[in-house]
Amino acid sequence: MDNTLWIFVAVAAAGFQTLRFMLQKSLSMGTLSAGGATLARFLFSAPFVAALALGYLSYSGAGWPALGNRFLTFALVGALAQILATWCVVALFQHRNFAVGITFKKTEVVQTALVGFLVLGDRISFGGLLAILIGLLGVLVLSDRPEGGAGLKRFLNIGAGLGLLSGAFFAVSAVGYRGATLEVGSDDPLMRALISLMVVTASQSVGLGSYLIWREPGEVGRVLASWRSSIWMGLASLGGSLGWFVAFTLQNAAYVFAVGQVEVIFSILISVLVFKEQISRREGAGIALITASVLTLVLFL
């Protein structure tokens, strides 16, 4: 198999994910709570994932693949971490603009490298480490508050905190998902991705839906009522999640997320063209560093 396939898959996943976050931000701006917008992302994706997975199983004629002993643990830990990460991102949109919010989330690359090494033993090359450090510098530039401040206070703000926290949760989810796909007994990367994704989205819909029924009465009803908008978010989510899962079966999760930082470029276009938001020079410098990080990674691998 072409060893560069994962790069193209990761770029496509980043594009779908940007579209999904755009729709999610719109839903969280008065229509749904942060939890409701997060549930919509999973609930309206799960049926499409299940249909695609079962359809592919039938088409391939391979039968249900064997699952390793750690499959369910990896899948469920990844699912919970992604719920918390997505919730943080939706809450973050209330503090910073769309492009900067997405870039804060990109701390997941650095954190995924660490979690991947500790849990799965995934190692990073010198070139990969250089790319990740350039990206980290870009994130630090972006974490500065618009109103400024002195010393560390410039970086200690709610937007930065939510962004870093979302990155940590996304790192755990990425490593969990990579671990889950590696536990599926199949040589077909699409099969491994679909089986893992079906289990994950089903558990997320049930788990988060149950929580909202308990903690936010009426919110699940509002999520269901938003189906005309949410169904498109579900389809975008399917494209993004499937892309990430396929890429995770082929490559180290930290490298996948590093290439996925092209999402920043896509988010700039959405931020300016859709939400009519302004990008400052400082934010532009941070975004440029993130872009340089991606290019460095691609050149060194």
C-alpha cells in the first residue's frame, strides 16, 4: 500500500472536521447548549456509520472480524475523551474566534506524541519532533490574550485553558482509537476503521444522551428538533471521523494529527468568509508557524 496514503486521508479528514466544527459553532450560538451541540455531532453520525459499516461487511463477505482483548477498553476510553474534548471546543468558541479556537485545539499534536509513546510505544523521529515543536511555538503565540497582559498572565486565560484541555482529551482519544483499530483482526484498514467507529459513535450517543437527560432536561428534545441542520453535521462528522480512523490504522497518531493541522488553514477561510471574523497579525503569525510545522513534517517523513 502507498505509504503516503495516510497523508491525503488526514488532509481530507481535516477538511470534513472543519466543516463539522463550523456547523457545531452555529448550533451552539443560541440553538443548543455546549452539551447539546456535542451530542448532535455523535447522534446524527452514528446511524450513517452503522449503515456504512454493516454494508461494507456484507459487501466484503469477510464476516465480523475478531476483536482483541483490549479493543473495548481502547474504544470506550477514546469515546469518553472525545466527548470531553468536543465539549471543550464548543465552549471555547464563546471566548475566541473560530480560527484561533481550532488552532488552540491543535495542542493535541504535542500531547498525542507523549500519550502515544507512553501507551502504545509509538516513537517520533527527529524531523517529526522538530515539526511538532514549531507547531507548539505557533500555539503559544496564539494563546496570548487579545487584550494583552503581563508575564504568564498573557497565556493564562479561559480560552487558552479550554484549548489546552481539549488538546489533552483529543490526544487521549486519538491514542485510544489507534489502539482500538490495531485490535481489530483484519488487514483491511477501512474495515478496521469502520468497526471501531461504529462501536465508538454508538457508545457516545447513548452515554452522552443519557447524561443530558439527567443533567439538562429537554436538551435531547432540542437536539432532535435541530435535525435539519444537525444531519449535515452528522454527515460531515462521518467523513472526518472515518478519515481519522483510517489514517490511525496506517500511521502514528501524532503524525496524523500533525498533518491534520492543515485544518487551521481551512478554519481561516471559514472564520473570514462565513463568520466575518478578523484575524490579527499576531494570530496570523501563529497560524503561519502551525503551517510551517505541517510542511516540515511532510518533508522529513
